[in-house]
Amino acid sequence: MTGTLYIVATPIGNLEDISPRAARTLSEVDFIAAEDTRVTLKLLNHLGIKKHLMSYHAHNSSHSGERILERLSSGENCALVTDAGTPAISDPGETLAAMCALAGAEVIAIPGPCAALSALQVSGLPSGRFTFEGFLSTSRKSRAAHLEELRNERRTMIFYEAPHKLLRTLRDLRGALGDRRASISRELTKLHEQTLRFTLADAISHFEATPPRGEFVIVLEGARETAPETFDIERALELVETYRGGGMKLRDAAQRVSAETGAPKNLLYNLASGSAARGLRRPDASPEDRGD
């Protein structure tokens, strides 16, 4: 009988995040396929588990994948782990899972920590619909093509990035997509975990002054709907006052209503603050309504 490939999520920093099911699976399988056997050995030692480890990573995925498939075909069970987080997500485990599925071997996920989802949860950006984009290519041409595809993407976008490439990525995102809201998390679940919420322009300024350290997840606001040609300014001002009544600052309320209605943010701010209360005109009003 063919064995089973278990895709096991492991902690991304805090060892307490290992689930009882994940620990049990690691202890019960016949062998473990690991991105870096040295890293996985530390986790197994922490759990008090002794198990045969096989190296499986991007540079040997073809050869090691065949060996794993052979062992599964003989009835052995395998746990696939990455250095941290969920395997097969922006990870060579994707190839192994596909090979096993095509060969008819059972593939079972043991869910757990995932940096992309953890960063999204704390981002403060819309999470109802999102797209995971992984690492941007280092090739200028491929990167430019990727960013062009995302220009009109309205879902929240999630990217991974290394510290020495972070500034370039932030600059490229701003250049291609404009200045948008972004949440940038680093060292998730670790001692120096931090989430910063900026616009891309402010993020660039921050990391120019403070060199990036740690592994980063960028959560980026999607493209907004095209602003309508006309809008009801009176209704927009009512929304501003509603949000202010809920405790929101005037500037933030004006920005939110601008995004929702298409009304210019500065116009809303000035009208709501009383500096332009007289002479209020609706852009879609008739000459008689405007008094012209």
C-alpha cells in the first residue's frame, strides 16, 4: 500500500507554536524530508524526537523528490517540513506535493504557522480577499512584468522579502503602483517581532534611516475603484460626520470617505472643518440649483 506525505507546518520563530498534532505526526512517520536538516534537528531535539532526516530543498528537489516517492511507493510515510512555517507555500515543497498527487499518493496537510497569514491578520488592511505574491523576481524584466500585472489588482497583496532587498522592493512597489497603505511585519512570533503601518513613501523614508533587519512580510493595499465622475457632496459630508462621531479624526474620516465616494479628500476636509462652508456646490447640480 502506498504511504502518505504529510505536509507539516512548523514554528516560524516561537517553538510553542508547534501543534500537538504536528509533533505527533513527526514522531510517527518513517522519515522526514527537511529543507535544512540541521534546522529541523534542533526542532526534533526540542520535542525529544529521533527520526531519519532526508534533505529536500530547491537545489535537489528533482533527485530527492524521486527518492521520497520511491519510499512512499514502498509503503513508508513521510513528513515534509521547511525551515519555518508552512511547506509548499512559496517553497519547493509545491513540486513534491504535485509529484505525489500525480502518482496517486495521499497528501495530507497538518496546518499551523504561516508568516503570510499572520502578517495579514495584524495588518489592519482588508482581509476578505487577498493574493499571495511571494518573493518578487530579482530579474529587472520579470519584476517589472510582475508589477505591471498587479497595477489594477484590487485585492490586498502579500509579499515576502529579505532585509537586504527590502528598500529596493518598496521603491519598486511605489514606482509601479503608486503610494499606497502598507503594513510591514518582521520577525513574526520572535523576540523582536514588529509590525509597522505606513504609506509606501513613509516606509521608504523609515528604512532609509533605519537599516532593515530580520525577515519581512509586506502587506499592501489593493488598487482602489476608479473614482466616479460625479458624487453627492452632501452625502459625503454626512459620512464624514458619521465617522467623526465614532471617534475618528477629521483628516482620517475625510480620507476614508474620499476612498468610498470619490469626493476629493481636501475638499471634504475643508468643508467639514468649516473653512469653506459657504458657497457649497455639488458638481452635478444644475445652474438653477447652484444659483448661476
